Amino acid sequence: MRKLLLPASLLLLLFSAIVVNIYLLHKELQQFYLSVINEETARVKSVVEGTIAGGGDPVEALYSYMEHSKLLKGATFKLEGREIIVPGSDISPDYYRETIKLKPFTFTLYFDFSYLKELNKHITYIFISLLSFTLLFTLVTVWLFREYFREKLFYERERQERERLESINLVIHSLIHEVKNRLNVLRLLSYRLEKNCSGESCSNYLLKLRTEIDNLGKYLEETADLRRPLKISKRPVSSELLLKNALSKFEELLKTKGVELQLSVEDATLNVDPEKFTSLLVDLIKNAVEALEGKNRKILKIVGKREGNFYTFYVMDSGGELPKSDIFKPFYSTKEKGFGLGLYNVKRIAEAHGGSVSAYTEKGWTVFRVSVPLN
């Protein structure tokens, strides 16, 4: 706003100068108009006075003056209560009237200043046109300046955001490198345990361990560069199965936290990447459970249903709170120990499937809505 102050002040100064100059021109025209009338009235008065003083006929003198005057078009005089029109007079209500008293006569003179009035009218039109043009020019210029600085600010913020992401990516690459080394150690240990493991229970635990290690490895690869589009592998899968797989990770947590779970899911076959879409649902459920921390009323409600050509999941919690900032922005988190990647991950996965995600509050509920195409 401060950057716009100088150009706005200059435009206002220019606008004021034009208005003042036109006003002064109008006033000068009015003064000229009055001075011409006064001069012409003085001449007529002088002629009539001279005629009366010389014993002549003032009516005849006025008639003779009107014949040669471009301004005086008519005259009347009052004598003993009667008003008499001077012969040859052209009297119109549009004419300017001036009265002179020369005993025993009272003369009313009619001057035609229509050309001066017309000029005055043109000056008024010019004034209004210039005023409108200047105002329009000022508004357009201010708007252009505003758009220029807004665009400049947008690109500056975009540049800062890009630099911020690059800095964070450097940190992430460093962390990922270290985590990958640890994952390689865990893989090696799992293979060694498999050789010394016996029994079905042991094999099942090892299988789960390997699955989690592999999934973590894939997630690290995808997180290595957040600007890179997600690679998804779609296949038909049941919406109920997706939700069941996601909820299986929270069975004990929901009981421990005392969270009431309400489900209303319409089964449908979705063409999605099962692993990534399950990750999306896990992030939303995790976010909802964390939002209920410290609340008296703890309800997690999940609804899934067809909506036209889309299938929509609603993950709702009774917390009824939602930050005003862009919660789907990477590395934005309202939690002290959060990295701000959960909801960003949800957005990336939904958009990679041709869908969308949104968040809002409604009747005491915090609602996260994810839609994906049915076909």
C-alpha cells in the first residue's frame, strides 16, 4: 500500500489541478459575461441620458441604437404607470434583462447573450468530460498499479515458497539417506530372523514386518522430492475393504483413547491404488483422532457414498475445529511435533487419482471430504 501512495498522490494532484483550472476558466467566463453586460448597459444609459438632456426623444434614440447593436435586442419603458415597448424590439424571456432609471422613465433593456451562454454550456460539458476522463484514468491507473504490485507480490511469495521447499528438501534428503541405511539393516535382520524362526505365528509377524519395511521404503522414495508427481498403480478394489484396512491400524488406539466409531459406508468398486488410497484414509483418521485429544465428546464418523460419477468419503470428528490457514500446504502443522505432511499427502493422493479434497466445519463437526471418480 505504501508503494501505491506516491503514484496515487501524483494522480490526485493532477486531477485537482485540472478541476481547479476548469473552475477558474468558468469563473473568468462569468466575469467576462457580466463585464460585457455592464459596459453595454452603461453605453445605452449614456445615449439615453444625452438624448433626454438635449431635449430629444429617448425612444427614438433607443430604436436607433438597437438597429446597430448586436447585443441589445429590445427595450421597454414605464411612464406614469404604463409600460410601453420600444418599436422594433425583439423581447424574449431568454434574454438578459437590465433596468435603468432616468426620471421620469424606467427602462428595461433586453440583451441577447445566447452565444455567451452557449459558450458557457460548452465549457461546462468540457469540464464534465475532463472530470469523468480524469477520474476514469485515475481509477484505471490505480487498478493497474495494484495489479502490478499484486502480481509482483505473488511471484515473490512463490519464489520464497520455492526456496523454502528446496531448503526443506535438502533436509529431507539427508534424513532419508540415514533412514534408508537403517531400513537396509532391518531388512538384513529380518532375513536372518527368518532362518532361525519356526512356527506359523513367527512367520506371520516376519511377513508383516517385511511389508511395513517395504511400504516405508516406498514412502521414503516418494517423499524424496515433494514436487515430483505421484506414481500410482490402479486396480479395482472395494471401498469397504479400503476402509477396513485403514481402520485395522487404529483398533487398539480408538479403544485406548475412548473414541466412539460410527460407520456408514456404501460399498462400491473403486479404481484406485490400494496402498496409496489406504495411506490417504489412514492420514485422515489419524488427523481426526488427534483432533479429539482432550475433548469431552469423542466421536469419529466415517461416511462413504456415491455422488453422481464420484465416490466420496467423509471423515468427520466431533472436535468442530479447523485452522483458517491452508492446512493442505506442505510442512504446515498445528501440532507441536507434526511435520505437516499428512494432509499434504492426502491432497497429493486424491489429485493423483483425479479427485479432490476439502475441509470445513458443519454443525459442530470437522469434516474432511475426499472424492474420486467412480470410472
